[in-house]
Amino acid sequence: MTVNFQYVDVDVSESLSTFTEEKLDKLFNRYEFLISATVRFKRDNNSHTKGEICDIELSLPGPRIFATSDESNYEVAVRETISDLERQLKKRKEVYKTH
């Protein structure tokens, strides 16, 4: 499993990277067909309430899966994004089962 982190207008955080990798490990263990993940952390300075954005793109056979969330802090954004990805992966796994 390969996880690439990109920090856009945000300071690099080892603790945030570790937290995200632990959450992604659960997905990689559950869905063995996953190849890699690209994680982007961005800050939206125009947003007054939220503004902490996490984008995750998963590489797997077939089209890539992408999810993003905008929350008040990055940990919540990571959890929300991974939850969205898990929903998409369940649908994709059903497609694999039928063939």
C-alpha cells in the first residue's frame, strides 16, 4: 500500500499523516484490491466556519474513487472522507462479486 500526502497551503503534520494512515490501513486490509491513495490537505481561507479540506483519491482496478469533505478540523474531515470512500467501495465490491 502506498499513501502519498500533499499539503496545500498547510504546514506538514506528522501526527495528521499517522492518523490518516491508520484509518486508511483499515480500508486497505478490508479491500485487498486497493493499490494506493493520494491524500490532500487544503485550507479554504474564504470559509469562516469550516475550511479544513481533506481530499482522498484511491487507485484500484477500474475507475478511481474520490471523496472530499470540508470540516472544522482535519481529523473530522479525514473520518468523513474515509466514510464516504467506504460507502463507494462497498458498491464497487458488489460489482466485483457479480462477475
